[in-house]
Amino acid sequence: MFKANFIYKNIKKLFINLKKKKYLLNIKFFKKLFFLKKKILKKLLNLKKFIKNNLKEKKNNYIIKLIYKKYLKKINKNLKLIILKIPNFIHFIVIKKNILIKKYIYKSKNNEKKIKNKIFNFKKSNEVAGKGFSYISQPLSILYLILENYMLKTHINENNYKYIIVPHILKFKSLLNSCQMPKFIKKLFIIKNNKKIKYLIPTSEISLINFMGNKKIKSKFMPLKFISKTPCYRNENVSYGKFNKFIIKQKQFDKIELVNFTDYKKSYRYLKELIKNVEKIIRRFKLNYRILKLSKKNMSYISTITYDIEIWIPGINNYCEISSCSNNENYQSLRSKIKYIKNNKIFYTHIINGSGLAVGRFFLSVIENYFEKENFIKIPNILKNKFKNLNYLNF
């Protein structure tokens, strides 16, 4: 988290950054609070000296001291709220528009074949859990599981990621450390039990960042590359329609998360590597995709730079985001206190994260791109050994 002194010294730079990301923050109010805090601290120091020298007036001065301390607590709370809302600095190469970096076309996009909505049992899930949830039954559920396992094995065996099983329910402080609070509080599922409040994870990135919280890493062990697969829970508005194809936007969905803790000098090199690792899986399935460098408006307030990998889904006749790869630099490590030691000096790590991939969306794209005829899907060559060398999957 940024410190009040740092913000005051870089107030102009921060104000320009706020404008770029279209965040509204009262800078004048921050300045007033900052000066008030300084004045109260001076008065408290003077009171301490005065109390030591004047024994007769001790009681009255203690009351004044308590009043000043209460004011200081209020000022610190307001300052903390402002500081928590200040977004990360934007990289100088990010502009006002999304930029197409790469486009890979394997199959013709004019795919008129459409699958009837038999894949996801929405009637039952709506009855059981409400909108934004789904059932998938055999044999498609087996395909879903195989795709998920294939992604995990590729990242672990080929890309040297360490697999970590993480908690799905977290404390408020954990969400604060990973910079999800206070921005995303409205999108979280809240659990109340015995007057304690906890939260369901919107992404396993939060759990992975907190796993390294308050740690000092030796530079020889860097970069640390972690992977986790979890369901993600997001309390978003879901409307069943043609565009979202019932699974594009869900309240519960599976995602494989990749998080790298790197040296501050090499973070952009590892961001490129992470994007290549994600691309590799999509290319093996011979699916159309594109990479966009996101604009100032579309970026998350946490990130310095973000690249979106979008996959072609014939059912919606459009590309759909399947992975968002970001370099957040030291924004999250400042709050989580994740440091590393290099040449006897201490630095804050740079944190890179990305999806590797969103399982439900990838599953939908594979089904629609490999759809042959009614109730038949051609099995991708890379998965044939998992289906006893069958050519088609009947569902």
C-alpha cells in the first residue's frame, strides 16, 4: 500500500494517473487530512514535554491528549480509505484504445453449426441454486475434467509451476492484502457465522498472494511460479441470453490461476513468458484466438499493464476473454509485505498473474469448434489417447 508521505510527494503524478484510469478521488481532501495529521502530531509532542515539566496540570493535559488521539484515529482512518482506493501507476506504453497485438486464425470463422443447449442443465441448476450456476453430466463432464487436467499437467510439467491447494474462504485482511478491497466488495459472496464475516474467493490469486505474505525470499529462489485450480465465486448480474451462451458469465466457474513472484528488473520478461505458456495450450487445440493490450479504461485498478487473450466461440460469433495476464509490479507486494533479498539489499517483489485458463469458456470453445453434427463432437487429436483413440464423442 502507498504511504501518505509518498502520495504527498508524488501528488501530481498520482492525479494524472487517476484521470487516466477515470477514478474520482478528492486530492484536496487528502491534503487537508495530511496537514491536520502533522499538526496534531506536533501538538501531542508538545503536550508530552509540557506534562513532564508541569506536575500540577497533569490531569487536564491528559484529557486534552486523549481528545487529540481520538482526532488522530479518525484522520488515520480517512487517510487509509483514500490510500486504499488509489490505483496502481499505468505503464507509459498503455494508451486510450485497446491494441491488437496478435491474431492466430486456424479455422474459418464462418461456422454456422450451432449446438442446441443440451450441454448445461440450466433448468435444474436454476431450480437448485438460481441463475449463474450449471450442471454438466457425462460424457461431457469427462471431457471437461480431461481438459482441466491437461492444462494443469502442461503448466506443472512443461512450464515449471508449483501446484498449491488453497483455501476457498478468506478473511477481510487477506482480500485487503491482495488489493481486492475495497474496490470489489459488491461482487463478493459473504459468509456470516457466529458474528464472524468471511468471503468466498473470486479468484485463487488472492490465496496464492497471501501464501507468500510477510515473507522474505532469497533472490536465488526467484522467480517463484505458483499454480492453483479452484472454483471462483463472483456475485455478478447474470442474464440468460444469446450473447453469454449461458456459461460466458457465471457466478461459479473453474479457473486455473498462474502467479509469479519476480525480481523487479525481470518482471516484464516473465510476463511475456506467461503469455506464451497460455498461448501454447490454445495453439495445441488449433483454436482461433487474439491478444489485446488493454486500454487505460479497461484495465484493472491493480495492474500496470494487462494483455487479454481472447478465444473464438462460434455460438456467440465473437471472441471471448479466456485469460487476462497482468504485471502489477510491486502494488500488491507493498500491501502483503512480500520482499526479496538481493546483494544484502531488500526489495519488494513484482507480481505477475494470469489465467491458465478459464476452464468453462475453453470447454465451450472446444465443443463448438469441434462440433461435427447433431450430438457428435470430433475429439481433438491431442486428447485421443485419453478417449481410447476414439474419433467422436457422442453426447
